[in-house]
Amino acid sequence: MPFEKIEIPRPKEVLIREIEERIIKGKLSVGEKLPTERELEAQTGVSKSVVHFALIELERRGFLTIVPRQGAYVADFSKTGTVETLNEILRYNGGKLSVKMSIEIVELRNAIEGGALIRLASNHTDEDIACLRAALDEMKDEKVRDYEISDIAEMESRFHALICDLSGNEMFSLVMNSFSTISGVLWQYCAMFWGIDGFLAHDEALINMIARGEGHEAQKYIEDIFAAFLAEYTKLL
């Protein structure tokens, strides 16, 4: 069996990762000025043009602020970052989220999905309810198989994404999709905490509330179940 080709990282990516890691781990503080491009060239052995484009990419990712004719400064990525910034932090943490980040992501999800539940409960059609029940039936079918935690986590994630899609607010779906990789980590923990039976019970309850037009009650329901999850989950971090 032949070996796969080994991909060697390009100098720009190596430099980006080095600076990102120092910022994420606090070795470079917010507001701290980086060495000049010429100094970084001398220190790293990477060409000045590669250094230049690496710094531009780090600014795009929210880790640096470049001030013309002054230099590059470490940015407060909690204020300047994007979903891509969060993905990078997650990668450096070995796929783990901090307690603070976990709570904030759940709060964000609750806010978005809560709005989608209210909207969907007020404007749903019989077809919408049928779509949700089909997704629920898919998970019931999975229950009788030798399922993996990652499989049911993915299915539950899709169910909640479907709520946002059916709400008719495209921005809800767009925002939820933009951090699906990060929230996927949380869904796996949810799957271990609730199991497939818990997911089925929650989803059945949500569908019934939507069908009855109880959007605010559904919003409160997801807040309560995720509060219970976080109370236990954060003890493990």
C-alpha cells in the first residue's frame, strides 16, 4: 500500500500559526507591538514579502491591527474577530471550548433559535410541521441502529438548523451556519449528556409547541434545557 504524499506547510502559514499561537496563549498581549517586517524577516528567515502578507492575513482573521507607517499591534480578537477567529482558537485548544466560550455560544444559539421558534410558531404551515416530523422520524430510525455519538449529534444539529430554515428568516440560517463547526463540538457533548432519547423527547416537545403556536414557550423551553446542560457540562471543563 503506497504512502500518501506529505504536505509541507508553506512559510507564510507557519508564520501565521506561530503568531496566532502566541496571541491565543497570551504570550503576546493586546496592544503589544510586533517587530517590524524587516525584523521579523531577520528573526524567522522568511522573506519580507511573505512576512507582509502573513501580517495582512492575521489582521483579516482579527488577531492584529495594522497601523500604516507605525506597525502591527496585537488586537483584542474578542472585539475584532470573526467566526474564522473562533475556529482558529478552537483548533489551538484541541477542539475544546473554554467555559466562558461555551456559555456564550449557547446563549447566542438560544437567541437566534429562540427568534426562529417564535417566528415559525406564528407562521408555520402543515408542510413545515411535516418536515420537522420527518427529521424526527429519521432520528428514531437511527435509534434502532448501532449509531455513533457523532451521528446523532449531527442529526440533532440539522434538526435545529431546520427550525431556522423554516422560520423564513434567512439571516437566522446564515448566522447559525457560519459557526456550525464550532457548535458541532457542543452538540457532541449534548449527545453524550442527553443521549438519543433525550434528543427525541426535546424535539417532540418543540414540534408540538410550534404546531400549537407556542413560540415563546418553545423559546423558554430551549433556554431551560440548555441551562441544565451547561450546569453539568461546565463542571467537566
